[in-house]
Amino acid sequence: MATVEETVLQELVALIKNDEMVLPTLPEVALTARDTAEDPNASAADLAKVINNDAAMTARIIKVANSPIMRGSKEVNDVQMAIARLGMACISNLVTGLAMEQMFQATSDLIDKTMRKSWKHSTEVAGIANVLCRHYTKLKPDQATLAGLVHNIGVLPILTYAENNNQLNDPITLERVIDKIHPHVGTRILQSWEFPEDLVAVPGNFLKFQRDTGTDKPDYADIVTVANLQSYIGSDHPLTTFDWNTVTAFARLGLDPQVEDAEGEDLSDEMEAAMAMLQ
């Protein structure tokens, strides 16, 4: 007889295979901001107008622009100043990432707690990814931040399913189901959101620790791989117990896997600031 975990997994895999799983949609402010930022005829004022229609998002963007990670010589007082400092593409990515927080909410206590924990972890990984990207790669820090925020977006439809399925009222079973299929679901979601290919690849690749990319240059999945592992330092998470020397992403980033003994600059304060910027 199949276990609850096996039964639920079979149901979810069938939903995915038949394109019947309900995938989340990006919030309107994120969609409009992206369309505006990609429009060659749009101006910074046009993008500012989109963001200013959402009071909460306006406050978040100004906070980010004034954070220690982004801060310039002048304090940013409005969205247009933030766009002037960070650029339209960067602001659009930040809006997309920050808007997703409103999707991580549920009605039942177990699911709500799991969603909030997932979002908190995403912001931690995103903050670390931002700093790693700036110090160890030539990739775009705002894209790395967004990659961190979406790396486990696949948990959302699974948790939505669990909210309506009494079989998944056990936290341990729920966690096992999530671990097994969230990378595949996350890939489907980012494809449906028409994200760039290098970000679509993140959910499916960040846990492939021996991944061979055929190049010595890091990609966003590499950054998220390392950021995800570093986020667990000091915890009892299972990912702290295996040999990080086997993780190929460290080499592509030029980092020593023995993070606590790593040579060079101590980035922990900067990472803390980047995490705080997103919360």
C-alpha cells in the first residue's frame, strides 16, 4: 500500500505532467514594471508612475535605494531618484522580487508558517547572492538578487495544493514532498512568467552540487548554490553535513568551500545588510 507521501507525489506529478497544476501569476505591479522597463520608448518617469501607484512598493523601493548596500552620497526621497541611482532594469527586478512576498500567504496555520519560513529563507539567499555576485562575478547583482528570491518559488503551488488536501497536514510529509518536486515546479513557474533563461535554470540547478557547466565561468545558479549553502552555516540543516569541496559552484566563483576559513574579505556584515534590505 502506498504511503501518504507517495500518493501525494503521484497526484502532484500527474498534475504537472498534464499541465493541470495551478501556477501562481506575477502581481500586476511586477508585470507592468517589467513591461515598462523593457519598452524602449518608456522613461524613468513612466516607470516611477507605475510604482507610485502601489504605496507599499514605493516605500520598499525607497528603503532599498537608501540601504547601506545601495546608498549613494544623497538620500533618495522618491522613486524617480531611486531609478536614477539604480537604473530601470535594476528597479524592475527589485519590484518583481519584492512583489512576490504578497504571494507567500495562506489561511491555515501550518501552510502560512511554511510559506513565511520559505520567503524568509529566500530573502536570506537573495541577500547573500547579491554580495557574492558583486565581489566574485561580473554578472548583474540585481539579477542575482532576483535569482535568490525565486530559487524555491516552486513551493508555492505545492503549498496551495496542501492547503486543500488534508493528507498533507503533517509538516514532515509536507517537507519531503516539497523537497522532491519543488525544483521542477519552480522551473515551470519561471517559464510561465517568461523569465530569462539564465534565471529559469536556477530552481532546477541550484541543488545539483556536482554540476558540470562546461565552462569555468559562474552563472546565477552557481551563485544561488553557494548562497543557499552559506545561509545554513551555524544551523543543523542537513546541507551543512556533507563535503562542500565536492560542490563545483565554489570553484567557478573562485571561493574556498571552507567558508569560515576562507581567505580575503569578511563579507558577513555586508550580507547581513543585504538581507535586511529585502525584509
